[in-house]
Amino acid sequence: MKQKTFLISGFIASLFLAGVVSFYASSHPDGLEKVAEDIGFIETAKENTNSDVILSDYGFKGIDNPRLSTGAAGVIGVIVTGAISTGFFLLIRRKSGGNK
């Protein structure tokens, strides 16, 4: 029971961080983009082939409010990652003698 409570608490904390706090993350470029700007080859960068995907560029396409768009993308990302990782864990877990 303690493990289940811990996992649920972690999931809720992740949803809060992704949905609310992520909007306040740094807007400065990441390391590679910063180096490209400093050295001067940022102009040669090409648009990402996935730039039209609904969750590209840390936002949710179709939502005009940047705070809501970033939060929605974060929450969806946490839910999808949680679902995929839970599926993998269920697939690879060792079968025990009894149900827990």
C-alpha cells in the first residue's frame, strides 16, 4: 500500500510540475542552440520535420493561450509517458507465486 501511495503521489506531483510549473521554465535557448548562436551557424538550421505535430515546440497546437498550451502539452506528455512505462513494466515484471 505504501508503494502504491508513493507512486500515485509522484504521478500527481509530475502532473502539477508539467501542467503548472513548466510554464515558468527558462525561455533561454538550450545548449546546442546557444552554441549555434555564439559560433554563428544558427542561420543554417532547418525547421524540424515534426514541427507541425500537435505537441511540438513545448505547446499544444490549437490553444492560443501560451500558459494553457504549455500546461496541456506537459500533462499529456506525463500521461502518455506514464502509460507507456507502466505497460513496459507490466510486460517485463517477473511473475510471482501469488497476487499482490
